[in-house]
Amino acid sequence: MSNIPNFKDVNDEDVYQTIFNNKLTDYYVFMNAVRGKFFPNYNWDQITGETLSVLRDMTAMLIYDTTEEFRKEVPGYANEDNIFVPRKDLLEVMKEAFEEFRNDK
């Protein structure tokens, strides 16, 4: 179901939860900034599931673009491996692969 490790002790679990909570706070700040720019008159409870999905994709794209620009501009970060695949690109590639698979049968 998830990639949460089996913790060796309570301290390791605390460290993991602290990291998660910090990342959650950051992601919420980023999502809230995107929502505020594109839907300034809407609260979270007024946003539909489809709009939330768009906000999530936009936030992920902006995080990716920001990270890439940061790596180019700040020494010491350019050599990190990048395995991020935008969700929309992945879905399109998978749809194409399934279509090709169906056509081959």
C-alpha cells in the first residue's frame, strides 16, 4: 500500500513524521499560493475535485520548474538525478501504450 518503512525504534518514526509534516506544510503553502493566484475568491471547500486535480498538477509543475531553474542557477545542485514525470505526460504515454497494445492484438 505504501512505502512507509518498518521503523526500528520510536525515534526513527518521530524523525519520519517530522519530515512528513514539514513536507506537508510546504506542499500546502505551495498549493494555497496557486489557488490564491488562480481562484482568489474561492475557499478550499468551494473547489471541485476536477479543479483540485488541476491545482495539484499546476503545483507539481511549478515545483518541478522551480527545482530545475534552482539547480541551473545555484552551484552544487545540477548533478542530482531527476526522475520526476509530470502526471499528465505519464497518463498520455500510458494511454498511447494501451492503444498500441490493443491495435497489436
